[in-house]
Amino acid sequence: MKKVALAVTLFIGALLLYAAKDFSVWGHLQSPASASPVSKHFIADTGVDTEVPNMVTAVLADYRGFDTMFETVVIFIAGIAIIAILRRTGADADSPAIQRESDVVAEPDLIVTNTVRLLIPVIQLFAFYVLAHGHVSPGGGFQGGVIMGASFILVALAWDLPKALDRLSVDRAIMLAGVGILIYAGIGLFSMLLGGEFLDYAELSHVLPVSREMARYHAMLGVEIGVAFTVTTVMFAIYANLSTRGRLEGGL
Amino acid sequence: MFGEEGLLNELLVERFNYCVYVVLLLIGLYAMIAKNNLIKKLIGMSIFQTAIILFYVSIGVKEGATIPIYLAEHDPHGHHAEHIVHLDEANTIDVSEENATPLRLSHEQDHGHHAPRSLTDEETLGYANPLPHVLMLTAIVVGVATLGVALALTQRIYRAYGTIEEDAVLAAIQAEDAATVIPDVLATKPKAKKG
């Protein structure tokens, strides 16, 4: 079996290397990815269309806004799926947790908890910075959301899971994840009500005291906030469920 | 096949990034096919995913280009802010009616120079294509979420069968099937004979 697998793998590797010969040279200016009209359009006109200096954010939240919305929905669905798969019902719920020797209740370590107490405000502030500054520097909703989610996971690691769940219970996490998607879709629908197409942020200039380009700039921030809500809460929900096999107690 | 000097040079020097991605991809693929342990299969899947991410990011590389964020001189927003400051200055001086015309002139010139404009072809050469970065940015986060689902399924399998070795799980499933299907087969056989 293993020999067959190795043969198949090596055959595919040979095919891929054979194909790699036709790829353009590393960093070549005329490579399809660099010379395509799409790339040129994004680089040349993002500033004119949206006034956002970070092209990655502009492409993510505006040009490809529909795609990103459903990426966020995928994350939301993954969070729900993990809870549904691991939730204990009926006979499962009654069965007592397996007692292990490592289950002895220990006091959270003083040094660890105090360090974390100092670190968490910095981490969360940095998450907000990454989120809000995503237009002009590397960052955005996904990155800020992951950093924010990490701060909650850090609480669970340093103390225990119930302490983190006191701050953000899994039910509330999933609710907030839904709120994030509603913010995203809501901005899209709102621009539709104002006469544009779905996610056509420029129409928001009818209600915001800014130009059409700046309306797209500000709407992108709103959309990124929605993404950050979903990513933060789903990351924490995934950790909380996986680390306790769905029991949501004890933890590491 | 690879003994030829030109081909080796072409593959290992000019296209080294593709070699690395192929190797990573093969490690992941082999782990997914050959390993018996479900967690090891998932580790293979993650390595495979990393190979794809490396592939996308490396085709986005452009010689002499910087990250796809406008430099200060191309930054539309920076000029916009500057533009507002100019307007304010012009307004306050309009009120005091001192040196109004020269400032206004300079402001007009600034406007012509600083209004957001498309970059020329020459200037676009200075920035990498943002699209591969966008695609991988979402792929990484979605990859974490889907890996979470896979791990949850593995935990569920462990809860049900007490093992995450694939062959043991398969044997258990077959044993279960055999236990439930055989009575049905016995019940239907006489009917088949009659028919």
C-alpha cells in the first residue's frame, strides 16, 4: 500500500515539475500574474476608485466583496458545524467525563496569569489597530479578528476555559458571529436600497457627508468590522470546543 | 531526464520556488494517502494547503516591486488630506483678504497635481499584484476554520469507535454492518426463492 502511495506521489511530483518548467521565472515582470490587465487595473485605479492606499484591502472588501462575504459565511458555518458535531446529547451527555490523573484541579500559575494580565490589553489594542488601520497598512478584518480571538484563547490557556467562557460564552460567540455577517450583508443591502447594486458602497455617499470614493473607503471599514466579529468569535468557539471535546469545561 | 545542465539550471535556480512547492505538496499528498492515522492525514492536508499558499504567494512576486500599498507619493488619501488643509488655508485667508490670489493660484496648481489619478504603466511596475495576496489571506483563515471542522469530526470518530486508525475504524464499521445486515438477508432469501 505504502509503495503504491509513494509511486503515485512521485508520479504526480514528476508531472508537477514537468509543468513547473513552463512557469515564468521567479519575479519576472512579464509573468502572467504581474502583467495581466487585472493586476494593472487594481494597481493603477484602486486609489482613484476607492481612495484606499492598501490595494489588498480594496480588492478584498470592495472589488471582491461578494467573495469575501461568503468566505465569512464559510467561517461562520464551520463554527456552527464544530459545535453541532461535538455537542453531547442524550446518552453522551449523561456519561461522566473520564477522570484522568492530569485532571487534578490546579491553581492557575501566578507568574503566567500576571504576565497574561499585562499582555492581553496590548494584544487587544493591537487587534483594534490592525483592524482599523487595515486601509493604509497591512491588516484588516481577518487579521485583526484572529489576533482578537487569540487574546480570548490566551485567557483560556492561562486560567482555564470557564474563565474565558465567562467573558465570551460559546452561545454568545456564535450570536456575534452572525452579527458580523449581518453587518457585512447589511452594508451591502443598504447600498442596494440607496439605488446601487448589492455591495456597491459608492451609493452610501447619499447618507454619508463624503464623496463617492470616500464612501467606499468608509464602507470597507464597516465591512471589515463585520468580518472581524465573525473571525474573532469563531476562532474562540473552535478552540473552546476542540480543546474540551465539546464538554466546555476544564480545559487544558 | 534531469541530467541536462540547462534543465537543472532552469528548474533549481530560476524556478526554485516551484520546486519547494512541489516538494511540500508531495509530502502532504503522501501523508494523506499513505498514513493510517486520521490526525496524520490532517497534518498532511495542512502541509498540502501550505504548499498551495506558497505557490500563490510566490507567483505574485515581482522583481523590484514593493507590497501592494501605495507609497506616499501615490497615496490618494494622503493627498486628499493635504488638499483639505490647503482649502482651509485658502478660506481663512480669503476672509482676511490678504494675498488671496497667489495662494489660490498655488492651490489651483496643487489641485491639478494632486487629484487622484490612475498610475502610469511605469508606476504600476513598482507594485506587486494584490490579487494572490487577497486570495491567500482569506484561504488561510478559511483553512483554519475547515481544519477545525476536520478535527471535530476526528474527535467524534474517536468518541464513537475509540480509535483514529483508519483500518480499525473501517473494521469496526464493517463489523457493525455485518451485525445489522445479515438478519435482513436471511429474511429476504426465502421470498426470493418463492419469486
